[in-house]
Amino acid sequence: MSQSPGKVPRGFTRYYVLYLLSENELTGKDIIDESVERSEGDWSPSPGLIYPLLGRLVRDGLIKELDGGKFTITEDGLDELAKKDEFQEELEGQLTLINKLGLSMFAAGKFLADEAIDKISGISATAWDKLTNRSPSAQRSFEEKYEQFLREELEKLNRKKMEKPQVSEDPE
């Protein structure tokens, strides 16, 4: 069997980890091993992907860590998983209907992608509108916080620069 570089869509791993933890309590290594086994070796998520993700899921209250380094899904995690299942069922229903109408899966995918882009564009436009139409005091507050953030980041960069040993450019 040849190893193919498995690429998964952005956000898939989060959903997949929740799914696995809804079945069993697992360690990070168990999650990696299960992924390799289920994909027949086509996808091996790295520890650099899995362990930070587990930390974020714990932080977000979607999973919790048990004794022995195993993780389990929480009620909030099950709710999050259910939302994804509802979306998947809706998407599968749309694909089935489009297929019944005689369009190819490629065409169906393009129509669904266009619909998703329209929704994202609408949400982005609404967010931009809210950002640009804030009260002057809210805008000023945002700008002050942003300026403070930028100053702090600049200070961090300057501190790092000062910490680095200076390399002499004089070869002698």
C-alpha cells in the first residue's frame, strides 16, 4: 500500500476528534493511531496537530482530560457534534436531490460551494457594516485598544531584538 499525503479540510480534525471521543475515551496517541488505522494509512495527523487541538477542546469545554491522559467528550462537545451531524445530513440531502435531477457531483459541489460563499459574503458584509457604523466612542475605544496592542507587540519585538547577541560585522 502506498502512502498518500492525506489532506483533510480545515476544521475536519476538530470534528473528527470529537467524533472519536464520543465513541471511546482516548489518549492523543490513541487518536493518531485510530486515524491511521481507519484511513488505512492514508492520513496520519501529527502530534503537533492533535495535542494543541486537545488543549483547545479542553479549554472550550468540549472535552475533558481524565486520569491517565485519556480524554472524553462533554455534553457541550456532544452538542457541537450534533450540530455538525445536522449540517452533514442537510448537505447529503442537497447532494442527493441534485444528483436525482441529473447533475454531476461536481456541479452539485459547485452549487453548494457558491451557496456557502454567498452566505459567508453576507455574514462578512454584516460584520463590516457593524464595524464601520459604530458610535464614535465605540470606534475610538476600539482604535485605542488596537493601538495599545500594536505598541505592546512592538515592545516585544524590541525586547527580542535586544536579547539577541549582536554579531559583529567586522571580520577582524
